[in-house]
Amino acid sequence: MTRTDGVSLCRRYRSHQCLRRVAESRATLREELARLHAGPLRDSKKNYTVEKIRFLKPDVAVIQVSAQGTGGPNLGTYVMEKQKEGW
């Protein structure tokens, strides 16, 4: 299981991918995630398992993951782009 906080979680998103319905900017998202992880999500943890990887191009992949966490199981889909620093 991995533990996250608002700051480290927000770093996983590029600014144009930051849940625009919830937050207008990375700073707003960081503040909201920090508040949640300091309060109701303080002891939350998740363990991710990669279920499928499909390469659309050599530098673009769609990843399907399942997660088991303190809030129960869920599924997620990520689109990732390979860049100089990695995926």
C-alpha cells in the first residue's frame, strides 16, 4: 500500500490535466488535496495493480489499473505520454 498527500498527488498531474471540474489551477488542486489528506483522507492508502497496457504509439499508452484501498476497490484508466524524464 502507498500513502499519498496532496502535494505529491498533485505532482502526478500536468497542469492541463488537473481535474478541471474541481480545480482551475495546480495551486488550487494542491490546496484542496492537502486539506483532504490532512483531514478525512489522513489514513487513506491504495495499492494499484496494472491490469492492461495498450500502446497507441511508441510514446503514448493507455493503462488500466485496479486499486484496493481503505475506501474499497475501484478502477482507473490513464493515458500516458513518454517524455525526456520518463512516462
